[in-house]
Amino acid sequence: MPIAITEIFSATWNVIYNSIIANVSNPGTASKFIFSSEPDQLHPTKDDYPIVVINPVESDLSETLTVTQGTKVFPLRLLIDVFSTKNEQLDTVSDDVFDAVESKEQSMHVHGLYNFSLARADNDTVFRGKIRVHRRTFEWKFNYNKVGA
């Protein structure tokens, strides 16, 4: 069922979240590892990783394009961060996250989400207390097509 324009941000986030939950296995020991923001934990341990953060969906809705009569296209953007204390684990979880978005695009068409394109994938290292954490950030750009606009 297509996403309603009044729920474009929350419903799009939920579609992506559900795809990742269904296709990414937790290789760590933490009971939960997929979040909507970085967990507010003052003293994380290595056992708290890996962590996947699906950030809120972003858009400048003023950039709407009218493709055909009755169809409007809204450009959207999504950042997903993967954190791990081990580079190999970072690569494995990142591969699974990438696959959960890229290879599942066809299943997202039913929701009005099209043209997923990986705009960038950056790596860096951050410190959480005394723990070195490797981070990979994915940025996807894609479209929400509203038919009958």
C-alpha cells in the first residue's frame, strides 16, 4: 500500500527499518542493535556493539517535481550509521545493511519509494569513553512518488 503524504517521514522510516530488521542478523551479544538514534549511554562497553542507527528521513519538500499529470515526485534522503569495535564486523554488518536497502528496492515500490541511489559511504573512527569505535555512514537518495496529486 502506498505511503500517505501525511506520513511520508514516519512511514518511509518504518519501511526501511522493517527491511533492515528482516535482513540484518545481529552478530553481537546485545539484545537490541538497531536504533533510531545513538543510544544515550554514558559508559558503553564493547558488548554493546555493533549498533545500526537509521536516522530520520530528510527532504526539502519544496523540491517537488511533477513528472506527469497526476504524479508528483518528492526527493528524500536517508543516513544510516553502522558502529562496531571490530573492522571485520563493521564490514559484515555494513554489507547486510547495504543489501537490505539496495536489493530490496523492488519490494519498496509498493509503498511509492523508487530510485534508491547510494550517494556516499564514509568511514571514520570515534571514541566512546576509552573504546575505539569504527563507523560507516551510508547516505541514500531516493524518491517518493505520489500518484493522483
